[in-house]
Amino acid sequence: MRTVRRLVEEPRVVDAVVVVLSTAFVLGAYLVAYAYVHQPGVVLQSTAAAGRTIVFAAWSLLTLYLFAGFATGLAAGRPWNRALPDGETGTFAAALIFGAAWLVDDAMWTPLFGSGGLGLEVLFTPPHLVEIAASAVVVSGPLRAAARRGETVASPIALMSAALLLSAVTFATQFAHPLIDPWAAGDYQFRDQALGWVRENIGTAALLAQAAILAGTGLLLNSAFRLRPGSLVFVFTVNGLFVTITKGHFYLLPVPFLTGVVADGWIFWTSRRPGRPSASLTALIGGTYALVYMLDLSLRPAGTDWGPSLWAGAIIASTMLAWLMGRLLRAGLPGAVVEPYVLIPEAAVPERWTLDPDSTAREQLVRAALDDLGTPEALGRSPLARLPLVSTGDSAAIELRALLVDVIGELAASPAPRDAESGRLLLDYYVKKAGSHELIMERLHLSRPTYYRRLRHGFELIAGRLDELSLTNRAPSSR
């Protein structure tokens, strides 16, 4: 019985099961894609049926497994949104949405409007788009869970989840993928069916789109985790295997593989300097992807019919687009994450404490009080100084400061790693004043997103602890 409970309650075990079933789920989807696009104008019915069977079986097992974990969590007395491990509640909800969209497609959409024929008419029906979006949420569950637990190093499970998420995105954009439709290849079977400028337009657009998607994936992983050597090789190659299934262009597998090799090498090289590469990494991914793709086609017997100008232009454009992505996304992330906790204007700080655990006012009040920890006059004006366990009068600021320091100390000594990490960074930044946020996140070996998630988690824990102490009207030192 204990083993069974561990199977549905242990976070990393849940993540592993979700990844295994999600892999079968994505594989089945790409088999269906193969059945529709491998032979022009023909649907390979037996392959399509096998792919749908795999998808349905994987989805059914995954949904039943998550339901068992959800029911076990509820039976243990946990609230519904915490019945499953972090990150997997969304996976369960997305699995249910996928099933509902599938039912709508079979019971209503297809009988009313038909199957849609071939191509985008099949891929872009409204129920199928809902299924694709839900699939992306399902397969990314272990990746979200790892980020929420604050794992600093990307595990194989998290990397496989990232590869599956990337594969869900490339499944939705398969109509514009250079590994599926190599329009630049001199022997591509459909090149004579389109005008030369149409082939060039579609081929270049597909190369730019997929280079940007790959660059975004690399930036996401490198920003959220420390990546071991070979991490991006693994993610990009797994995605390449899924993509090349559709039309059997396995000779193009060196493109994602070598792109991953170069990206991992750059991450390793830059690890000796402070900070993490962003725009340089994305530019390298985009440029390498386009360069290796064009080299792969050029070295084949039929070569490519793209001229040197377009050949070089596609590589430079892919590099520039990916570089711009890295600059914009990296520039926007810190402000989006830091602003709620560091740049809240004083006028926006609430005037009253609330017991509502979902209220953002609690976090703002705790943050404002910690900012004023070294300023007794300002701390004495904090709404926290009016809590029942703090004396009124001139000693309110002194007592509130001692209370907050004690609560942070308790948090830093917590047996839960995530809580203790939150306590340590609060202790270093607010109590010891050991340095800036950047210095402390470097000292604790935390990525910027993880650091600010821990900061917010610490504010939430302090607010909850203040509620507990207020109800008993006792300070931590008197317990």
C-alpha cells in the first residue's frame, strides 16, 4: 500500500510516469501526422488508426493515473488545488480538456462539418487546436513541476518534458517546418509544383519560424535551470526524431543535433563568466540551425537550388531574428518578475492586514515591512504593527522587527528544502543585508526566475505564520 501511495504522491515519481505516458502520447500524434502527409493526397488508414490508438491509450492511462493521485490527495485532506504535486494539477485539468475536445470533435464537429479533407483543414479545426493546446500543457507538467520546486539543475525528466513541449509546438507548426518540407532541397518531391518565388518564400519563412522556436526553447531552459553538458543536444535531437517521422527525412537529423552541440558548448564556455548567455545563445542557436540545414542540403547529391545570396541571407536573418528574441525576452523577464516585489510604489501598499490567503495585499504588506526593517519609524507605521501579538505604543516597531526576524529564522531552519531556501535568501537580503538580489542569487546558486519565486514563496510563508501567531496571540520565542 505504501508503494502504491508513493506512486501517486511522490513528486518525482509522478513526473516520471507523466513523462513516459506523454512520450507515447506525442509519438502517437506524430504517427497520425505521418499517415496524413507521407503520401500526397492519401491517408494511410492503418497507420492513422494505430497512431490514434496510441494517443487514446496514453491519454486514458495518464488521465486515470492523475485522477487516482487527485483522489488520494483529497482523501488525505489536502485542498483540491494541492491534491496533486506542484505543476500536475494543471496537467490533470488539461487532460480533461483534451478529452472533452476529442468528444466534441467525434460527436459534433466531424458529423456536422466532415473530417476536413487533408492538410491544414484537418490540423486547424477548432477542436484539434484545443487538443494541441491542452497537449502542450499536459506534456509540460514535469517541466513546470521542476521549476516550481526550485530545481536548479535540469533533470533528465525535466529535459524530456521540455523536448515534448517543443514537439507539441512543432506539431502545431508542421506546415512550416524545414525538416518536414525542405523547399531548398534540389530533389524535394514537391518543388516542381510551386513557383520558384513561392518555394523560396515558404522555405525561408519555415526556416525563420523554427529557428526562433528552437532559440526560445534554449533561452527558456537556460534561464530557468543550470544545464548539464548535452542537455540541449538531448532536447533538440528528441524533437528532431519526432519531426522527421512525418516524412522520413532522417538525413536532416544532424541539423538539430549539431545545433544542440554548439549551444551546449557555448553555455559551457560562458559558464566561467558571471550571468548566463541570452541573446548570444539564441543568436547562436538560430544561426547554427540555419547554417547546418543549408550545409546538409548542399552536401547531398541534388544539392540546393537556392543561390548564394539567399543561402547566406537565410542564415543571417535567422541569426538576427533569434538574437532579437534573446534581447527582448531577456530584457522583459526581470521587470515582469521583480516589479511586484521590489518596485511597488509606497502609495500602492495596502493599509490593512487581511486574513484572506489569496489576497496579494498580504505579500505587499510583508514585503513593505521587510523593506523598513532597519527604519523603526516607518516599521512602526506598518499595518503589521497593529497585529494582536504586537504591543501598541513606542515598542511596536521593536517587537515587530523581532517577530519578523524570528519568523525568518524559523523559515531558514525548516526541514522543507524549498521553504528553507526562501528563509535563507530573506535572512541574507533583509536581515543580514549581505548584498543585492543579484549577489544573493549568485551565492545561493539560484537562477533569476527561481530566486524571485522563492522570494514570493517566503512572503507567503511569513504571512501564513503571522496568521497562526495572531490566532494564538504568541510570539515565536514564547512557544
